[in-house]
Amino acid sequence: MGAVHIEILDSYFLHEKKASAGFVHQLAVYFSARVQERLVLARSLLIEGQRESVGDHLHALKNAFLNVGALDAADDCQELENQVGRLSTGEILSRLNGLECSSVQIQNELRDIISSRS
């Protein structure tokens, strides 16, 4: 898996330096909590066989990724949401793990932004 590029934050907040370290910290905390919550719920519902509800959580994950400008990860969420009824449980879990890896990369990038502003 390649590096996740945060397009919106990179272009608007990084180069123009409009976001304070405090704002980026709040965004990082919110993003991390929201993504972890949705991943846990999606996995639990998948194991319980509630695939439609998994799709709802994938939609929320997509929005969380969009909020930080992670467009590729948001696209991955949308693709998985569209295919959740057709994929095996193992394939869905594998893709959820990939989304979790993307979220960790984004969190690291947000931490780098915070460090550069402190």
C-alpha cells in the first residue's frame, strides 16, 4: 500500500498555512475516533451477518476520509460500500484492514503537520 496523500489539507492548509496546530490536532483526534468507531462497528456487524448495516458504516467512513481530504481512501470506501453484498466476509475484512492502514497513515501525516506547526 502506497502513501496516502491528503489533498485538501495539503493544498489549502499546508501550503497556505491557514490551519493552526490546535485545529489540526482537533481534526486528528476527531478523525481517529470516528474511523476507529466505524471500523469496529462494521467488523462486528459483518460477523453478525448484517451486511446492509456494514454499508451504512462504510458510508460514514467515506465521509470521515473526505473530511480530511483523503480522496483515494474515500473512493475505496465507496467501492467497498457498493460491493458489500457481493464480496465474501474474508474479502470485506481484508479491505477494512486496508482502510485501517490508510487511516493510520493519515493520522501520521496529521501528526507531522502538528509537529511542523508547534
